[in-house]
Amino acid sequence: MFANEVIDALPTPRFLASDGEIYEETVELDGQGRFVRGAMPADALLRASVRHIEAYLEEPFAHGYRSEVLPQLPYWIQAVAGGLRRGAMLFIDYGYPRAEFYRHDRTDGTLRAFYRHRAHNEVYLWPGLQDITASVDFTALAEAGTHAGFDLAGYSNQASFLLGNGITRLLEQAEQDADERGRVGLRNQLKKLTLPSEMGERFQVMGFSRDVDFSAAFLMGDLTWRL
């Protein structure tokens, strides 16, 4: 099973920590009919998920801290992959391990909008005209996959995964059938996929396996120690 930028597309609740209590961020209308932030008491599932993160971080969230969490992720993994008796799962997405996702200074989470390929933080600015997304907590993904009965095969950034699995060899093969302009285009594509300033480090790769050996795909740059 291959999922490229799927987890970030799942609808994720936002939470607010306030005076030791956990609230769910809502969307409301102000007096002029514009979308604004609101809050209501979190349900048991969201509250338990936030407390689980606090236990992992070994400290409570500060007053006013806002971020995202996917309480439904374990159930989603079970639904889409629970019937996979033998095979592997590969997830590619932008995100962070938990300790980095919930950094002290990331007080407003990772929620952002994209309008005409430009990112900004005004998520209510152009309703219906922009994409709204949040990053992935890869520690949560690792927990969901292993709790579903899969082995964690590895975790790395996209550059290490692609280079470790022979993307330069594939580039050389593709260049043989291309003219000079085509070769330049192929090399630029490789740079976009692997450079740290492009997609190489922002995108992360995580693999799971059941009754197969998938660990060889993560021999370069394994980052499971960061989870």
C-alpha cells in the first residue's frame, strides 16, 4: 500500500490548552459574517489524545498552546490496512517526529493555507479558493501502524529514501533516451525531490511490514531514533 500525501489530507481537529483544560478549536462567524476561531470543551477522545502527547513529552502544554492531533488515525490505519495479511505500507508526507511537531515555540500548530502555490497562515482568508493543510506527527503514525500489528520497517527523510533506493541509477537510465534539454529537466526534477531546500528534508517517509522484509529500503539515513 502506497500513500503519498494522504495523511495530511485527513480532517484533523485543532486543540487549545487553557488553564490546564483541553478545548477543541471551532469555526464561528463574527458580527460581519466572517470566519473566526472559537472553542468548546474537547470530547473524551480528543482530550485523551492530547493527554497522551503530554505524557510522551513529559510536560503539559502551556496556557494558550494550539496545535493539531489526529485521534482517528489508529482507526483509519485499521480500516485501510487491517486486512493486509502479508505485505508492506509506505507513507510519504510532510511532517515531523512528535518532539519537533509540538515544540514549545510552535504555539499555533502547523495549520496553513496554500493559495496559487504560495503558503500563508490566514486560513480563513479565501474560503473555497485555497487548500488548508496540517503536517503529520510521524510518531503518531508509527504508533498507529505498530498497534495495528505491523512492524516499523524504517523512517527517513525523502532524500535519504530516494538516494538509498537507487534514484540516481534511474536518472542515468532515463538520461540515455533524452536530449540535452531533457537531461537538464530530469536533473532539476531530482534536485527538487532531494535537496534540503526543496522536498528532500521537508517530506518524510515511513514504512511498515507484515510477514515481509521491508527494512532494506531504509538502510540510508534511518531516523527511527527520533520517534
